Amino acid sequence: MTELETNKNQLKRPVALTVLCVLSFIGSGMTALSNLFVYLNHGTVKETIESGMLGEMGIDISFILRIDRVYFLLSGLLNIISFTGVRHMWSLRRAGFHLYAISQLLLLIVSTIYVYKPSGVFPGFDLLLASFFILLYLRFREIMN
């Protein structure tokens, strides 16, 4: 086996890392799109919720009315950074782990300030989910360049 073949085998992405990346691509990508959509169309979204049309269909998203519009912009941008970090980890670049971890922690802070603190709720599930993914990605940090 030549040195080139050995390097190719060493840089192969593990299946577990691939699954994590795919889940994060979906989560960060969809969240970024939805938050930026709400930010850009905040007036229309607000009017739709206030009209009661969604309530007639059994959908209650009235909590969105209590969230400042800036939250959706910050959350959308941080999810784009998170998505970028996952893209780097997909290519086995270590900088992606740092981008992902920092953006996830900042998302926790932003959501606590704009969503959870005003409502008096602790962001337990968000904290657990972010910690879980960061710790799982941490396991693969050694194989990243």
C-alpha cells in the first residue's frame, strides 16, 4: 500500500459522523430558513397569527407574537454559522467543530434572552440537545485536520 492510499484511508469519514452531520444539516438548515423567513415576513406572519386563521385549523403559534423580531434574525444567522461548521466537519476540518460549538452556545444564550427568560422557562431541552451534539462531535475531533 502506498503512502497516498494510506492517507486516503485515514481521512475517511466515519458513518456515525456522517449521520451526525446529516442531522445537523437538516436541523441547522431548516431552522435558519424558517427564522429568516419569519424575520423577513414578520408583519405578514403577525397578521396571519392575529387573524385566527391558524387557530381554526388547530394550530396555536401565538407565542411568536411575544418574541422580538431581532431574535429571528440572530437565530437565523447563528444557524447559518452552525451549518457552515457542520460543512467543515463533513470535510473533516477541525475549525468546523469550533464554529458549530460556539454557534450552538450562542443560540442557547440568544434563545434564553429573547424566549425563555421572558416566559420564565428554563431551556432544558435545548441545553440537552446542544450538549449532546457537541459532545458527540467532540469524539471525532481527533480525526479532523
